[in-house]
Amino acid sequence: MAVKPEEPGSPSAADAGSDKAAGAYRTIGELARETGLAQHILRYWETRFPQLRPLQRAGNRRYYRPEDVALVHRIAKLLSQDGYTIRGVQQALLAEGKRAVSPAMGAADSSAAIVAVRDRLAAALADDSRGG
């Protein structure tokens, strides 16, 4: 039975090729396999896109958060499918960042976001202390 190969940058390809949960951190090798990109390309993108900042642990081992994985997929799509240049993607992401932090965001919205981040951090610390 022939199975149609998934497009390398598609989210379904990432889900199908990984044994990890959707919210799990990915190593650079796992992310490279998911996206079909070389590891050196991912490291280069870290120098070009300040929004892409994976956690680095001992020995400079990179761990990409789900947000980083989504950003890598988005950058790959903009570059390969939408015809953007590196500079064009930088400008697009910068413009999005400015809109996301616009003064139109109400105090209730920002405090709710802060509480959500605090709760996620507390849960992560509790999991870490349990060895999970």
C-alpha cells in the first residue's frame, strides 16, 4: 500500500513523524527531521530571527519549545512557498510583534496573559521537582 509522503514543512508531517506529544520540547535533530531542514540552517535562522530562541542546556544542546517549532514551520513556509527573502521574513515578523504588543491591548488582557504565563511556569517547576 503506497502512502503519500507529507510535505516537509506541514504540521501534519510533524505530528506523524514524531513520537513526542505536541507540547514536548524538540532537539535540533528532531526538528530538522520534522521540517526537512538541515541543522545548520536552523542554527543560522537563530542568528537572523531574534524571535527564535530555543533553550540551551549543558553542552549548548538546543531544546525547541512548541512556539519555536511553530515559528520554524512559519519561517520555512514564508521562505519556500511564499517567496519571501530572509529580510522580508524579518520585517514581517517584526511587524507582527509590534501589532501583538500594541497599546490597544487592555490592562485586563495583559494581566490575564501574565497570570497564564505564571501558571505555566509554576506547573513546569512542579513537574520538574517531581522528576517528570
